[in-house]
Amino acid sequence: MSKSLPSTSRSLPIALIRAREGVMYPIRKMLSETGITEQQWRVLRVLIEFGRMDTKTLADRSSLLFPSLTRIVATLREKGLVTQTRDDKDRRRQFIEITPEGQRIIDERTSQAADIVTSFKKTLGEDDYEALLDLLARLDPGAQD
Amino acid sequence: MSKSLPSTSRSLPIALIRAREGVMYPIRKMLSETGITEQQWRVLRVLIEFGRMDTKTLADRSSLLFPSLTRIVATLREKGLVTQTRDDKDRRRQFIEITPEGQRIIDERTSQAADIVTSFKKTLGEDDYEALLDLLARLDPGAQD
DNA sequence: TAGCAATAGTTAACATGTTAAGGGAATGGT
DNA sequence: ACCATTCCCTTAACATGTTAACTATTGCTA
């Protein structure tokens, strides 16, 4: 008979937004000094972690929708942070690769970003931090449990 | 010496996005039949739960930034789902109130939305579901622990 | 091999997120 | 009364989220 909704203060979607807001605050503060956005940072990090890849894979690994990624890659290319080359075997596909300049931007802030991660681990405690990541993964349809 | 970043697959911001994506998928599907967006739904729900209130309070309770709320309220007003009246005592302030038509839209979908909530509780289990909400609240700077 | 479906990616249109600036109204101190 | 400050809200500008339509290329298949 659960025909009523929970109070908005116990709503899962809202809780996810608010948590994200809290987590992103120091990260956005850090990124504001770099001139790149949170999503651009994410794309560059994925490119560093996995290397050159096609747009579809990049969208998937960055958790970005295709149209968003199209725009973001265009911006990054204009900034000289990535290169975009067409696949000769399948001319529909494009390969994206990070440039040394892109590498540099991430490298310069990696230590600072790691400190932010550490501070959240301290806030929750190592165990709760890992437990949270596991719980979140169980809500992700893309994750293979 | 933790100077390196976690793999993007264990990144807290990314995990929050992906979990949110998973949670929102069925909700967006449900909302697509109503003609209102997720944020508009959230605003209407807050108005039902707490009643008439000023814009600032509404923004806070809806977890929306002021500029976003300005646009959303304008849209809802045009749709006839809320009314906006100026405070006579302090003419800077505006009061927002839901209309019967707005009420109706939420009422018609409340049972459906409750089912979605139930399905996520079942996915995680009641205990883990509550644990997740508590963990998320600890990341929310606005929540008073 | 002509035709049709599937795939990779872009473009369009509208709503929201985010930061900064602006505008009108109350407030506090002088 | 005067003025700076603060407050509530709006507007602007740019980036992203989201869905749908579209282009180009490839693959399948009758």
C-alpha cells in the first residue's frame, strides 16, 4: 500500500544531487584556476588512464552523452588539449588522443585533486567511503555486478 | 604520499553521476508522459510538502540554484501549475504557491513514483537503502549532522 | 548488386547548471 | 534625510543534459 512518496529530505534522487554538490564544491574551486570544466577534466583523465580511443568508447567511459561529448571534444580540440583523427579502416569512426599540453594541465593539478579525495575519505572514514562506492555501483545499470 | 588519483571507475564524483543516471532513468521515463521535467517535478513536490513559500526558501528546499529556479518558476507559471505573488510587507520577495492543476499532475503520478522508489529499495535491500541515504547526507554540506 | 538496416557521429532545440553582473527594495549608521 | 550595504530576485553568457532528427558510412541480404 505504499502509495505516498517519501519526504523530499529522504528522496534518493535529491540526496544524490546534494551529495554531488558537496563533493563537487572543492573540485570546481580547484578547476576554476585551470580554465577547464569538470567534464573536460573527466574526459582528459579518461584519455590518460586508457589512452587513445574512439568517441563512442570515450563517451561511455566518461559517463557523458554523445551530443555533450561532441561539443566537449570540439572545445578541447580548439584549446589544443586533444587531437581528433579519422579511422582509415572505418571512416565513420574518430579517434581522440590527449596532447602533451593536455597531459600537462592534468599533471599540474593531480596532487591537489588527490588531496581533495583524501579529505573526503577522512570525512567518511575509509570503510564508509568504500561502502558508499559499492552502494553507488549497485545503482549503476552500466556496472556489471 | 597519495599523489595519484583513483581510477575513474572508483571516482566518487563519477560514481555519483552514474548512480544518479541509474536512478533517474525510470523516473524520467515516467515524467516524459507528464510534460514536465525532473526539476519541475521536484519544485512541485516541495510546494506540496511545505506549502506556499518564498523563492529563496523554495530554491533551498529544491536544491536548485537561484537562476535555474527563476526560469523554472516562469515556466510553471506559464503552464498554470503555480502562482507567483509579491509580498506586500517586503516587496523584494515573491511567494510561490501550487495550483490545483499542479496538484493534480503530481497526484496522478504519485502511486507510479512510489512504485519506482519501492523497486530501488528492493534492489538494495531496506537496510542498505537507508545506509546509502545516511552516507549521502554526510556529504551534503547543507545537512546539519 | 540494389536496397535496407545498423552504426558512428553531428546538429538542433530546449531545459538546466554555473558564475557574474544588474536592478529594485529594505536596512543600518551617520 | 543620506548613503553605503545588504538582500531578493532577474538577466546574461556559456557549458552541459536530454531527446530527436539528420548525415555519412558500413554491413547485410534478398
